[in-house]
Amino acid sequence: MSNIQQEVPTPGKTRFLVRNLLKGFTWLAVMVVAFVWAKHELGDGYINWLQPIYEKPIAVFSIFLTSEILIGIIPPELFMIWAARNGVIADYVGNIALLATVSYLAGFIGHRIGTYLNQSKFYRLMKRNFFGKYEKYIKNFGGFIIIVAALTPVPFSGIAMMMGSLRYPIERYMFFALFRFVRFGVYGFIIWEANIL
């Protein structure tokens, strides 16, 4: 995995990336359509069920961090929709940047979990039930899988844990994981545009 040639995209890697990007954009399209529909058909009621935590950013970011560490239980797009709640672009951009940073740090935590707890029952359970199926892609694609996970619905923290368990260098992991900011930027822009429709 240390061979630099493994980091260069090949046709198989590119296909895998494109396939997962399409899955991500399909999921995003479904979320955006549901969001726009709910906003127009239900008015403010579409978000009322979240009222207990709606105006508690620390609670929201804590839930997001926990979700991101635990293999993205709650889709990040829901938090992006929350970030657009007051319609102020400066607040929204700040919240998206903070969400991206939290997600990036969750990847770091995932890498550390994989490095230090890879023999634990928790890690084995997560691998068996959630992200073990990606092991073959790590063997085939090396560090490129980090870019795919950062940009697509492939479980970002799960890949981080597996890379940590394989002792993939943390500096290289964190470098490739910077693509997480690209995803949040692009998705955030699309959700903002949907919010002002």
C-alpha cells in the first residue's frame, strides 16, 4: 500500500469513484426533492419535530460527531438542511464549514480507533456489520479509497477505521481526507440553492 503507483487512479478506480458519485448525487437529489416538497407543502411544520434540538447548535454538532464516528448513521445532508434553517448565507457557510471540519475530525478519530482498537470487540463488530465489505477495495485501490469515501456515500469513518487498522500513515490519510471539504462544499451549495427555491 505504500507504493505510490497504487494511489494513481486506474480505469477500475475511476469506475468505482464515478459509480459511487452517482449514488451520492442520486441520494442528494432524493433528499433535495423531499426537502423542497416538505418546505412548500408543510410550511414550517416540516421541521417542527426537531424543535427540542433545533436551536441548540452544540447538541446538533454533538449528534453529528457521534453519527460520523459511528459510520454516518444520520446522513450529513440532514445536518446541511438544518444549517440552512435561518436563511442567512453567512451563518450557513459557517455551519457547513464547521460540519465539514467535524466530519474530517471524525475521520481522524476513526483512523485512531482502527489503529489502537483493531483487536477490540467494537472494531470487529463494526467491521463485520458495516464496513468489512470495503476491504477488497482497500486491497485493490490503496489510499484512493479514502478519496472515494470522502466524496461519496461509501462510509467515511469505516474506511478511516480500516485504514488505521492497516497502519496506513496518518499524514497520508489526512491529506486524502481533505476531499471531505469538497463534498460538503458542493452538497452545501446544492442544498442552499434548494432552500431558496
